[in-house]
Amino acid sequence: MHPIINVAELASELSGPSAPVLLDVRWQLGGPPGRSDYDAGHLPGAVYVDLDSELAGAPGAGGRHPLPGLEVFTAAMRRAGVGAGRDVVVYDGGLGWAAARAWWLLRWAGHDRVRVLDGGLPAWLAAGHDLAKDTPAPAPGDFTPAPGALPLLSADDAAALARRGVLLDARAAERYRGDLEPIDPVGGHIPGAISAPTVDNLAPDGHFLPADALALRFADLGAAPDAEVGVYCGSGVSGAHEVLALAVAGIPAGLYIGSWSDWSSDPNRPVATGSQPG
């Protein structure tokens, strides 16, 4: 299954006999939660899923957005109607990071029938489609996780991968260089990592670049389909978006879920600065 879906395709599927489960994952770093935005209007039939409480564990050991407890994630997916063999489409407010986090978690947990709406809610509105304000109550799903379907990297895994393969840093270039660090205690990057801001995977209108353009971009960074590739970001959210872009390009990649928020929490881990991998 292709990892993204466009608005026209989604509208057609929603009007068909086997409509996908639709998840609204609107979120922004630092809050507030996206629930109020959801209540003000969402795609018809969509169920709200909270990134901070249902797609991540509590901040602390493992970073700002560690993996959620499996029972918490399972309950959220079943509440939304996710089940075996049921297609799922996730969307957010347009940036795509939160939707990609939900996509990655479902894929990692063994649910392979999940796609991200390209362009998110803004693309839906731009196409002239309406929003709904009702709160649907879907029949509970039978989602049963089988973790490990996508590679999950630890700090040690990421460090080793930077030496033997290609480790991409999905954050803004200035955070990679260490010019500024607005969130974590130390600026810079994992030694050997390559700067690859995830925003460069998108066109100005917020849609993903075509697959061939993405493949060319990643090839220039050393991430060819036959390379061993890993990704990290600040806390495992925008990094999931880079893994999604790599998937569109046909390149499998692992995700360091703790990312820089985990790496920089240990003063014994090395830090590189500047524009070179180090």
C-alpha cells in the first residue's frame, strides 16, 4: 500500500462501501492540544487521537515523546475503530508531522494498511470539501499490535548507524549546526549524522514532492535504496515524517524514537557542531 493518499482518492473512498478509518491527529509543539480544533470542524467521520497522551509516553527517560505504552496505544486505536484488514487514513493540520507519527506507530505495530493524507486538512478544504462537527462513535476495532514491523533505533543503534550507514537528522539546519537550540539542553548533532531537514521533502503548497524527486534528494544525501538508513529529529515526531518521505521514495529506514531529546540528555554522549557530520 502506498504510504500517502491524495484528497480526491480519499473523498472517493469515503463515499464507497469500504470507507477507511479516519484519524484526526492535529497537534503542535508546546500545545495546546488539537482537540479544540477538532471540535470546531474535522473531516466527516474522523476520530480525534491525541499525540501527547495516546501516541507518546510521558516525557522523561527516553525523550520528550517516547513510545506510548502498548496498552494505551491499543486502546486508542480500538476506540477509533481500527481493526485487522481495515484501511486507516491519518491527517493533521497540514505540516504532516503528527499524522506521520500515527502512520509510523501503526506500521511499527504491524498494521500495514495505513496512509497519510497528503497536504492534510488544508488540502481537503482547498478542494472544496466540507467539515463536520459531530463526534462519531465507531464500533470498537479489534486492533492487535505486533510490534517490530518497522526498525526502531536506540541511541547506541543510531551512533553505530552513523558510522556504518546513513543517519539523517530531520531537524532544521540551524539546530543541526548547533547555532541555536530552543528546546533541548545542548545544540548540535549526533557525530556522523547528515543534515536533512524534513521540510525540504515538501513543495511550497505543503504536499510531498514527487517520489522521483524525493529519491533524487535522498540519493544526494547518500540514502539510496540499498543503503542502511536511519532517521532522528528532536523527539521522534518530525523524524517519522522523514521516514514517511523515504517510504514514498522507496527507501526503508529506521527511526530513533528518542531522538535528540534523548541523546542530549546524557552528558556522556558526544556532540558534533557545525555544518559537517563530524
